[in-house]
Amino acid sequence: MAIIEFPKDIRWGAATAAYQIEGAATKDGRGLSIWDTFSKTPGKVLNGDNGDIACDSYHRYEEDIELMKELGIDIYRFSVSWPRIFPTGTGEVNQSGLQYYHDFVDALLANGIEPMCTLYHWDLPQALQDKGGWENRETVDAFAEYSDLMFKEFDGKIKKWITINEPWCVSFLSNFIGIHAPGYQNLQLATTISHHLLLAHGKAVTKFRESGLTGEIGYAPNLEWNEPYSNKQEDIDACNRGMGWFIEWFFDPVFKGSYPQFMLDWFEKKGVTLSIQDGDMAFIHQPIDFVGINYYTGSVVRYKENHELFDNEKVDIGYEKTDFDWNIYPEGFYKALSKLKDQYGQIPIYITENGACYNDGVENGRVKDQRRIDYLKQHLTSLSRAIDSGVNIKGYLTWSLLDNFEWAEGYDKRFGIIHVDFNTLERTKKDSYYWYKQTIKNGWFDMFY
Ligand SMILES: CCOCCOc1ccc(-c2cn(C[C@@H]3NC[C@@H](O)[C@H]3O)nn2)cc1
């Protein structure tokens, strides 16, 4: 017996995002997003998949909420499709879009499930991209306008707001590595965008505070753990640069009011500079109520001269991997959360994404995804270790409730605890759904059962 137990007041939830599950891409006045454009650009998304239909949750959310209710979660993280509210990103409001989210949120509340709303989960209105997207500071102000409208429109219904999901993915994965929308490969552009995203976060927080509305607001960075291959300083430094790209670069401005000097110096060596205007850091640095942490994987990393962006390389030392070919590295989850506490103090943390890609199918009405159960056990154990070590964990929301559109991987990569047949849209509860349901009910689990 190895019982892993959780505090009685921890929140248990699940997470999704608009473009990945809603479908109804042109329904009821929704405008185009950069992911509508990107997914229909040949070669960008595996199998040419797109979000036109996805899980059709736009029409099936009542069924999804029934599944959430049976699961026993008390909080559900979803995102709002910005182009459903402002079809061109700013200006005229689409009342049908607002009404859809009122109907959805009302149904959550009627079923005793608290909505946690992500305002930006990557589906930038294409009309804003056409004017430079996140490189253009006008997009920052458009986001503040959109956020302000949402705060006031949903006052009293939504009390947990997330401004930006995974700013590292939005900036560097999408504009330097280039595998996500809009798909550029320019380090200066990506770094400028990372600053504008944090500024957008800050201006939205300002709007929220000025509104005087009740509720909590935060953002949801993602991070990967880097474990030094050896105790050689060059390997340790190589890991710190790799993690600095996810942690210090996106945490220091918010929690310390400045970018980390070691990262600024490194970027300067790469010919990259940041144009920070007067007042920017004050917006970014203002207090927030929680931080959402998205964790999936970690790697062993060592120094490699003149290699990639940070003179480092991942070393595959044979860790078991998910069907996304990511290391299963639960130790990194515990170490990352401990690092956040050591460096930034007792900020309230919600785990806003954690889960695994396993592509098990339906056999005789059942999905035997034991590997996902094992992944969840290992990572929830790391979470328990972090809680026992004093990390201020407020909740855990698994990614994801449903199999969905996994960006550049399309529907090929399944993260759900509920299987979705993308031909029939039939939902099938996986073994992991039942395991998670029991764990939520008990508030504990047995590692070996
Ligand atoms: C070829 C080089 O590749 C470099 C790294 O490439 C990636 C790709 C993907 C990710 C990635 C995907 N996810 C899951 C999502 N989080 C938000 C939610 O929408 C989930 O769908 N998190 N991180 C990271 C890095």
C-alpha cells in the first residue's frame, strides 16, 4: 500500500481550450482566427486537420458538462474564442458570441462547477494578425479592451480569470521555432512578442483591478524541467539557460519587475534586444492572485557549444515516453514547483494543465489507458510532495477533459480522459476517467492499485 493523500480543500478540475474543442468555426458570427488560417495552410498541421468541427463542443457542451458532473470536478478551465466576441479583434461586439458563453457558463454554474476562464488560448483574430499581430502594440490594447468587456459582461459568474495561456508557446514556439501559428522563425520577433504578451497580461490585470469586480486573476505559463547531465558547471549553466527561457523570462517580470539579466545578456549575444517603453514593467509587475502552471515533461540536458539557441542539448537517457515522444519525468514536476517557491515565494498555484498523450482506442466500448493512469499517479505524487514541502497548491486541473485538436499534431495526439471519435463525435469515458473520478471522490489514491 502506498497511499498518496491530498488536502481536503484542493480543487479538482479539467481543462480544454476553445479552438481545440468547440468547432462551429463560422457559426453565429465568429470571425477567423490565426489557427483557422494556419490549419488550412498546407503542411502546417498533421493530416491537414483543422478546428472546423473538433469535438463540436459548441453544440454538445451540455453533454460535456454531464460528463464533468459525473466525474466530480468542481472547477473547469475553458477558453473564450476572442474572434467569437470581436470578429475583427476590436470594434463591433458579436452578441451571439457573448450569448453562447453566457449559456455555457450558466450551465456550468447550474451543475455546481466553477468556471475558470482563459481569455487568450492562442486563437488570435486574424484581422489583428493582418495588422502585425502580437508584434504590434495595438494588439496589446485590443486584448485589454476584449478582457475588460469580458470582465464586466461576466461579473458575478466568472471569478477566476487567466489572461494568457503559455506565453512561451505563443511567442517562441510560434514565432521562433515556428511550428505553431502564425509560424514565423525570427528570434527578435518572438522576443518582442514575449514582452507584448506580458504587457497585454498587465494591461488586462489593470482593467480588472480598475473595474473593482470581485474575483481572481492570473496567467498560465508552461515550463519544462531541465536536469543537468553532470555536476559540471557548464551543464548546470546550460540547464539554467534552458529553464530560464520558460521560468525566469516569464516569471521575473511579473514577480520581480524586471527581465532576468542572464537571459537579457544571452539574447543580446544573439543580436536580440527588447524595446521596453516607460511604464511597461509597472503594468507587468502588478500583483496577481494566482499563477497557473502547465507541466508535461522534463529532460536531461548538457552543455553543447554553439548548439541551438542556448548552447545545450537534450540527452535521451532512456526515460519512458508518451505517445508524443515526451519523457515521462514526474521528478521534474516536483523540482520545478519547489524552484518556483524558492524563487518567487508562496504565490497561490493552480496546476492548470498536466496530462499525457496516449492514443489508446476504443475496444468493446472501453479505453484501457493504464499508461495515462500511471502518468497521473506519478505526477500527482510529485504534486503531493510539493504540497508537503510547502508549495501553495490550490488546485489541479488535468489536460484534458476530451481528446481534442492538438495544434500542429491535429487529432493524432490524444490527451483526453474521455475518448472522442472524430467521425461520430461520440464520447467514451476512458479507464483514466474512472480512476480520476475515484481519486477526486476519495481525496487520495493507492499508488499500487
Ligand atoms: C520540433 C521542436 O519542437 C519544440 C517543442 O515543440 C513543442 C510542441 C508542443 C508543445 C506543447 C503542447 N502542449 C499541450 C498544449 N498546452 C496548451 C494546450 O492547448 C495543450 O494542447 N504543451 N506544450 C511544446 C513544445
